[in-house]
Amino acid sequence: MPRRVTRTPATVALPAGVDGPDLDRVGAITDDLDPRGNLIAVLQRLQQEFGYLPEPVIDELARLSGVPASRIYGVITFYAQFSTTPSGRHRVCVCHGTACHVAGASRITEALEQELHVEDGGTTKDMEFTLDSVACMGACSQAPVMRVDDETYGNLTADQTRTIVRELIAELGLEVHPPGGAPEPAAEGGERS
Ligand code: FES
């Protein structure tokens, strides 16, 4: 059976209906940590706060700190942990490092694409799940490995992956439908031939 091998922080997406980031929070974080000496830590705090790093937040950070936006973007694009696009409330990451690739990571991604009805790198329409391929998670002996929010699963098969994600969807009380929408309910008392 798949085994949980590590715990990592979950991502937090902006709540639905919120127009834009509260830029006062940028000031609160930069008051706490000087971005000129702690840029990565500040970006981590901002991403934790907003779920991702939207442009107005980066502009505000540049304005308050005097660190050029180009340098901030350079850091964001260098580190895979940072994202400038909104993420789903739950992040599903499949390791595609060498050991996991050899052990069948693509079958795991395929199973997730089918279960969540989203392509690798995408987010479901309801903003519940983001599916990503990532580099080595440091658990190669458990390959193939995936992480769902703060739980990491190893020694996966495609079937086990489907079971895990279906259980999670049920646990969260969600319904995941193909992009076309929910299937029509079966008609009751239909004629029999
Ligand atoms: S290659 Fe997947 S955990 Fe190392």
C-alpha cells in the first residue's frame, strides 16, 4: 500500500469573490522582515498569505522595499516553490525526477488527469485542485511518489492513486465532473423494450 513519507505545508488560495490582494498585508510582512536581506523568506510569507504571487503584490513589494521588480521576478522564476498564477485549494504534485520517471510517474499523472479532469499543470474550474509535475522530492526509494497538500505517498500504482484521490474527493464532500459538466441523472421508470 502507498505510504506517507513526509509532511509539507499546504497551499492556500484566495477565497472566491475576493477582487484583489489586500496590499496592506505586504507592508505588514515587510515591516516584519526586511526584503533586502530576506527576499526568499518574504516571498514565502507572501505566497502563504495570498496563495500565489500576483503582480500587484510584487509591484507593492518592489515599491516598499526598493528591490527592483526584475530582481524579485528573477528569484520567483528561479525557485519552483513560487507561483505567479492562482493555485487550487489543494495541490497535487507528482514527482517526475529520474527514479520516479523510471518507476512510472507518467502513469500516476495520467490517472490523476483522468480523475480530476484537468491537465498536468492546470487547475480545476472550481479552483479545488491544481495538478503539477515537480522535480525530485527526496524520497526516491519510495518511487513513484506524489504529494497531496501536506501528505506524501510513495510506492504508488495508478490504481492506488485513483483510490487516494477518490477518497480525498469524498472526504472533502466534493464532486468532480468533466469540463462539460455533471452527467445527466438517469431517468426513472423508463420504458423497457
Ligand atoms: S525522483 Fe522522485 S522522489 Fe526522487
